[in-house]
Amino acid sequence: MSADQDKNNKGKYSKRGFASMDKEKQRAIASKGGKAAHAKGTAHRFTPEEASLAGYKGGIAQRKKKQAVEASIQAEKSPRARKQ
């Protein structure tokens, strides 16, 4: 965050924490964390099969969410839903 942005915020936002850092600093810290996890042996690498399954599950979840929203909209438009 630049000094100009700090002045414009006028105490509205916290100047603490990861999210308040500039993007380059966030990136550097995250990179160190990833390298440390790999060095320690606790990092996870997806196999092609795991990645495929994760994408499939994400697609199903997204489709269900979209269908629920569409059903809600249709229910609002339905004459039965209107009680006068």
C-alpha cells in the first residue's frame, strides 16, 4: 500500500496483516512458504487423476449452485408464489 493510499483511507482500514501488504511482498512471503513446505516434505502435488477428479467435483458443485439459483428465480416468477 502506498503512502498516498494510507492518507486517503483516513483510518478506515487496518494497516496490519497479509492482505494490507503490497502484492509483491505477499508474493515473496507465499513463495518462501511454498519452498519451505517442499523442503520439509509436507507439500502436496496433485497427480493428473487427482486434478481431474477435483475439476469434475468443482464442475458438479457449480452446476448445482446455478440450478438452485435458477429454481429460486423461477419460484419468484411463478404465479403460485405471489400471494395477494
